[in-house]
Amino acid sequence: MAEISERTDRVGLSVVAVVIVAGAEALRLVLLSRLQWELGHPEIYAFRGVLFTLVYLTYAAVLVWRGRTFVRRITAPLLLLVPWIFDTFWLIASFLMARGAIDLPVGEWWLWMIRLQMVITVLCLTAAWGIARRRGLLWVVGLVVPGVLMIGWIGWADRAWETLGGPLVVSDLFMMVSTVAIPLVGCLACWGVEALSRTARPAQVAAA
């Protein structure tokens, strides 16, 4: 009974963690959609940078809170530096392009670089939670799920955007899928792989 109660508490705290991070990302998108036409340049770029940095800091704080050990609490948030650097690069590039200072290259290879960055971002968001919470190493196999989902989502979203693109709410929903929904499914996949590995281990010992 004590073990079941402890497991229920862990699940409940994980749900709270998801709500906190998803709420922070949703709030970021709402604030951007409401204020991006009211703020001028370069204020909007600073505002965007502050907002996504606060979301990453929120997720980092959750990782520190839910990390199983001190090492995990320190290591897991470091993975968030990768997507943060990506976002910062695009923010600075957008600002410089708006001022006419630079022109980014155009071509199929550049689009593939952007898509690769999006997949890496999802993998980092998912792996950060895995490092903080998962046991062993087999959970890494679960990272295949968010990677495949993100590749599929990129292909579908490109086509869907041509039909649905325009309203801000559509853009926000597309963003929530890639920043919240797919990483969440990935975290569940990693947890499932870990759970299966734990149940298989006693059976192997008994068979031996």
C-alpha cells in the first residue's frame, strides 16, 4: 500500500509539472498574440526573447524540483541550453533581417537545416525530463517516438499551413503541438520503455 501511495504521489507531482510548463508556454503564446502588434521595434524582439527565456527557466526549475538526484538536477537543465541557443539565434537573425543588416540563405538545404533543428529541440526537451526522472538507460529508446512524430508533424504542418495558415490561433496551436504535445508523448514513451524494462527484469531473473 505504501508503494502504491508513493507511486500515486509521484504521478500526481509529474502531472503538476506538466501543467506548470504547458501553462507557461500557453501564456507565452497568448501574450505574444496580444502584444506583438502593439509593441514596436526593437521592443518586440526583446519581449519575445524574455518570454521564451522565462519558459525555459520554468522548465529548468521543474527539472530541478523533480530530479531524482543532485547530479540529475544539475545535468537535466543543461540540455535546455541547446533549444535556447536555437531560439536566440533565430531571434537575433529576425531582428537583423528586419533592419536589413543580413539576408539568410534560401534553398532546400536551409529548410532541411531548420527541420533538423526542430527535431533536435523536441529530443532535447524530452531527454531533459528523461535524465531528471528515468532510471537506467533503456528509456533512451523511447526518444525514437518524439523524433518520428516531429518528422511527421513537420511534413503535415507544412501542407496544412497552406490551407489553415493565417489566424494567430492556428499558429499558436501548431506551436503548442511541437513544444508541448510531442515532447509530452515522448516523455510518456520513455516512461513506458522504462516500465517495460523493470517488469521484464524480474521475469528474466525468475527464468534463470
